[in-house]
Amino acid sequence: MAVVTAKTLPSGAPPAAAAAPRWYTHGLNRPAVYRAAAVLAGALPRPARLALARALAPRAARWFPAERARVSANVARVRPGAGDAERAALVDDVFRHFAICFADLVSTNRRKAQPDRLVGRIEGDEHLRAADAEGRGLVLLTAHLGNWELGGRLLASRLERPTHVVVAAEADPGVERFLRGAPSPVRFVRRADPMAALPLVAALRRHEIVALQGDRALGTRGDALVDFFGAPAPFPLGPFVLARAAGAPVVPAFCLLDTRLRYTVVMTEPIRVATGDEPAALAAWVRVLEAMVRRAPEQWFNFFDVWSGAPAS
């Protein structure tokens, strides 16, 4: 979280990454593209919609050669034993799955959409229920893996309690309005607000839910280096500082597309954060993230160098 400063960091925190990351964007991240995709998605039944998404994905991959090269390098870290053909096929799968998840996201952004119909299975619900029974609120931590925005909405409707989703503001205000301007079961909190943490702590103490992503460094002293697939990478400590301040458990949660094109919502064991243990909790989260990326590398949607924090140019 961007609100973490030197004063809030534990004294034993690992060294922070030196360079601030430049947030990734691309030329298609425009309101007109989202609106056109939404109109098309609304006009087609889901099988036809996803078939079109799969057909367009290879062309999109050709439009972004730098991103394709970066995905290939990421895949090489995740699957170091993969040959050239296997790696190329996996890169194609990343773009194909991204297109499918995007199509589902824009189609479920409509007011009358029922995204829970897309869920095929829930895995680890006992972890969510056990953490929720503590009555201290919940920090749901996810990553750019699978359909993360859809997953947040699904979990919010499942728990039926106020849910605050921490997001980075979109570079284009029109995209921001499209994605988050309509009535929603969640409340979006912009990470750029320097006072955002205070109401989030209060919300957790009211037994509410805060959902955020924990896989992209912020370029502040709140970043810490953790070994990730054999090399140090920067990750934000903020989610664990927040959880410790409120006494809330952290539940890793993911929304993965399965082979039947339905979603599996996956939750793992809660991570509990004692005072001074934020770095250890972060390391535990990164181990979970590593395992989930190994499970579904074709759904790891990072188009820049995670280890340096710098995106493809």
C-alpha cells in the first residue's frame, strides 16, 4: 500500500528496492476499447464471446512484441526446464487466457450481470470461514493471476459484508469510470490517497473486508526484497502492516480459469501477522504466490520484469 512510510515499517524489514517502478500501460487501455468490447460482449452468448477472444489473442500478441518477450522471460523463470516449443506455447496461452478473462470482466461489469454463474468450484472455503470466525475483519490478498477483479466481486457477494477494494487509479479517467463507476457490491479505495489506511483499519475493526493485490512493488520504502523463483524481487509490505494494525488475518485468494472455462476460487491458509513479523508474513505470502503461479503459469498476467520493477518499454 502506498501509505506505508519509514515510520510504519518494522525495524527488521529487508532492504527496499531502490528504483520506483513505472506502472505498465498500453495503447489499447482506452475507454473506447472497453466500451466496444462491452457492447460486443453483451451481444454474444458466452461461448461465442470466448471463441472470439481466443481468436483475437494471437493478433494482440503480435501487436506487443516487447510484452511477448517479457512473458517469455517470465515463463523461463517459472518453468526453467521447458524447451523452446513448450515455452512458446505457454506464452500463447498467457495471451489467450488474458483475452478470455478480459471478455468475462467487461461482460460482468453490467448492472444485471450475475458473475457467480461463472464459478465452477470453490477451493479452501474452510480457510475463509475460519479466518472470518475470528471476528477481526479480513484482509483478502490476491495478485495479477487469473481474473482478479472478478474474484473480488465474487468473494464480496459470498461474504455479504462491506468490502473495500484497494486499487491503483487508471491512467485514463474514462477507463476508471467504465470499470468502477457503476453500482458495485464493493467500495473502491484509490491507493494514491495518503490517508487511505486509516478508514481501512477502522473497517477491519468493524469486521469488514479489505481486498488488495500483493504482487507489485510501489517503489517506496514500504517495498521489501523477497526471493521469488530463485531471485530477489520487490514486494509491498503494506498489506501486512495493515493486517497487523487491525489484528486481522490475511487470506490469500485467487480466481483461476479451469479447463471447462469456469472459475475456481482458491483460498489458502490464513497468514497471521504479529508485531514485528511483517517481513516473515510477506515471505509466507510470496511462497503462496509462487506455488499458485506454478499451478497456473498461463494465467500469470505480468507483462514486465517483476524482478527489476520496470515494465517492457
